[in-house]
Amino acid sequence: MNAIHSLLVIVSFILGGLLFADSPKESDYYTITSFKAPGDNQTEVGGIALMPDGKVAISTRRGRIWTIDNAFTHPEKPAQWKVFAEYLHEPLSLAWKDGWLYAVQRPEVTRMKDEDGDGRADIFETVSDDWGINGNYHEYNFGSRFDKEGNLWCALCLTGSFTSESLYRGWILRVNENGKMLPTACGVRSPGGVGFNAVGDVFYTDNQGAWNGSSSLKWVKPGSFQGNPNGNIWFEYAEGAIGAQPPHPNYDIDDRIEEARKKIPTFIPPAVVLPHKRVGNSPTGIESDLSRGKFGPFEGQTFVGEQTLSRVHRVYLEKVNGIYQGAMFPFLEGFQSGNIGLLLTKDGVMFTGGSNRGWGAKGGQPYAFERVNWTGKVPFEIHEMRARKDGFELTFTSPVDRGSVKDGSFSMEAFTYDYGKKYGSEEVDAVVPKVTVSSISDDGKSVVIKVAPLTKGHVHALKSAGLKDGEGNGLLHAEAYYTLNEIPK
């Protein structure tokens, strides 16, 4: 009897191992290729840009800019590295325009050019330096690529976690192609990147801390207040560029975002909260998929880097009642270091890189530069999560097994965060809504769920663990986090 039992255990173990081995995993759909810089050079990548000749330019936190040939074909055709510029002051962003490579450094936006064709920059020009810097470690400056009007957007960190001791620290600024700087939004705490969604609206990532209960992706509406009042002391220098200074939030109580919106007219709530510790601790670069399907089924959606947990998130955005909101989905993990810079080319190739210096990162390596390629296989995922007046509509990358679409396949919790001066917040005002299935589309690629109650201002965390596709596979990622700023009318 014991022998039979042992045999059954062994067979079950083998079958279970085979089943586990056959289960879809992220690397079936997206592969990560790592690069190594020549010698002992440390590539703490902050900015990444595509050059007209097909080379990829990267900037490092240590002030060097490299150009990399064969970045798209490495390791089959090994990457060739060359120093383009050095001795810059922590350049965290790069952008190419009209023959110049632009670098956003702590103290200025600089443009540079290789005029004699030897592969190294020999002309350097200051484009704008109309903000302050005092040497504090926290005074980072993140820049965007160029917008449709030829502007670079800069997101300036506060001097520390709680103060703004240099001009415009805690602000979003625009720099036009003539070098004119325009203050554009206030209320920033500690950005990790600034970029655009697919239609060209500007977003930045802000980190958990004072007046930020959790990290999030925020919409930079011109003239808006983003929530942290510590940099608002510089309004007298803005000369009315973004309107009047917003009223101070209440320093003596922990409020909620919903209440703050009623009291501060220019306050724009976070578009997508990235729940602290659940999905990451430090969001960074922002890139939208404009590859027309060359990077998989997520055309038009936005990807966000994550430094602490060495990941990349996927975000679906929609505008409801004039305010951006949407859902965050896990996308890809397993990077070697903490992602900071991000580039997604129109050919459908993603580059990312970063550092663990100062914060640490799950990837374990002190720095990295890596490439992500789509394998051509389509994962079974929630493609979009759209708000409805009584729930959500879920669309999928492939048809669901209709038999798996039942009330028990879904669960949800909803929560929000304190809005106050202390450093971060636990999840508060928890709600456990009831989820029921309302309808399934004829093609099986859309499911409407009713959620009772829907709670305005809350993150709605959805688990769809029971869903299967036509081959019996579960979702590659069963979690989604929707930030419900507005309920559709």
C-alpha cells in the first residue's frame, strides 16, 4: 500500500511539474536581452534616445553619454559602444531634434552636436537654465521628448522630501525650441519621469511621500496643481503664467483626494494610482506604444518603468467627465536593476535601463541596460478596463471561455489613501464591492461586470483568477487596478 501511495505521489509530482512547465509565462511573449558596457564602465541609465543613424544613445547618472551601434541586433551582431559626451551633471533624459542631441541635466537643458563626424560631440549649447539648484541630492530633473509644438517638458524634484529651496523645485516647466522657459504646473513632489500618452497629452510619475499617499501616474494639465504645496512659494516668479496660487490644503488633518478637489479648484487627481508595495514603490519613465502592433496587442497604451521592483507596468487611460483615469496592469518583470530610462521605438522595440544606487532594486545589479522584444505570441490578458456608470467593461486580447465567465471568477476590493503632510499613507476607507457578470459579447472578447458599490475616488483592485481562454489557460496577469476619479454619466 505504501509503495502504491509513493508511486501515486511521484506520478502526481511529475504531472504537476509538466503542467507547471506548460503554463504560460511572461518570457513566452516578451524577452529581455542585457547589454554589458565595455571595461568597468557603470551604466546607470537615465535617458535613452534613438539617433537618426539607428544608433541608440544613453545617458548615465555619472554624467556620460554613450552611443551604441547594433543595439537592435545584439548579441547576434555585438553592440559597439562609443563615448559621445562626458562630464555632464546627472543627465536623466535625452531627446533628438534637428541634428542636435538634447540632454536634461540638473541645472539646465543642453544640446550637443558632433560637427566633425568623429562620433563625439564637439559643440555644446545651453538651451535653458531658468530654475534653481543648490546641490541637494534630491534635486533631480527629468525631461520628456519633444511635444508636437517643439517643447521639452521638465519635471523638477523638490529639494528634499518636504522643502523647495531652489527656484521652481516642485514644478513642471516647458522649454520651447528657442530656449524660452514657461512654468506650466505646480504641486510636484518627486518625479521619476515625464512623457506623453498616445494622443500627446503630458503625464509624469510621482513617488509616494508627503501629500502623496501612493505613487502614481499624473496628468499635467497646464495650470494645474498636482497636490504637493511645498513648491508653491515660487508663484511670484511665475508672473501669472499658470494663474493664481492655489489655496493651501489643510496641514492639520488627513484629508482625501475627493475632498481636496472640492476645496482646490485647480487640483488634478492622479490619473492612475500605482498602489504602493502591491505593484511597486518608485515609478519612472513613460512611453506609449505607437508601433502599430509591432510590440504586441497594446497599441496606444502607455508603459511605465518601476525602479524598486525592477519592472515595467502597462497602463490603459481614458478621459471621463474631462478627467483622466484608468487601469494599471502588470506587464513584465525580471530586469537586472532598477528601471529609470525607457524608450519604445516605432519599430516595436523597448529599451530600458537604470540603477539601484540610493534606493536598491529587486533586480540586484547596481546598473543595467536592456532590450525587450515581442516574440509574436499574443498573451491572454485584460486588454482594456473601461468605467461604466455601474461597473466596468473588460476587453481581452483573445476570446474567453464562456463557461469560465461567472460571478465567482471575479473579486474586487476598493480603497483610497490619506491626503496629508505625512510621508505616505496606508490604504484607508476599504470597501469590498459585489461583482456580478452582466453580459458577454458575441465574440467572447468583452465582458461587462456590475460592481456594487462603485466608489468615486477609490482604486478598484480587480482579480479575475477564474477566467480562462479557449485553450484553458488563465490570464497571464489576473490583476488590474482602476483609479475611479469620475463615474461616467
